[in-house]
Amino acid sequence: MVLAEVRIELKKGVADPEGANTRKALELLGFKGVDGVSSIRTWVIRLDEKDPKKARARVDEMCRRLLSNPVIHNYKIEMI
């Protein structure tokens, strides 16, 4: 079994309303000096695969076909 951690972030310049709302909420709760908050989605995927290169290729395909939108997202795969 192989584990892959996929981290999906919005590209620079893409609006992040979830991050902006969280920043506002933190300020309302009295947390001062928060310059910014960004939302990041993380997936941990377990694969029944012995070859790490094949596993990475499968996860990359998952990212391209379902987990991310190439217009607004960047993604990073880490085998763990």
C-alpha cells in the first residue's frame, strides 16, 4: 500500500472567499495582525500499488481529471 498526500491551492490572483471570511472572523474574535488566510484542500489517498512511480502517476491523473481545476488550482503530490 502507498499513501499520497495531495495539496490543492488556488492560483495567485484567484479570489479566496473562504480565506477572506475566515480572516474577518478571526479579527472579530480579537485576533489582531492577521495579514491573510488562504484555504487549502488536502487529500490523503491510499493506493493498493507497490510501485511508487506508478502510484504517483495514478494520483497525478486523479488530480488532472477530478481533484483540481487547472484554470484556478495548483496541486502538489507528496508520497508519504
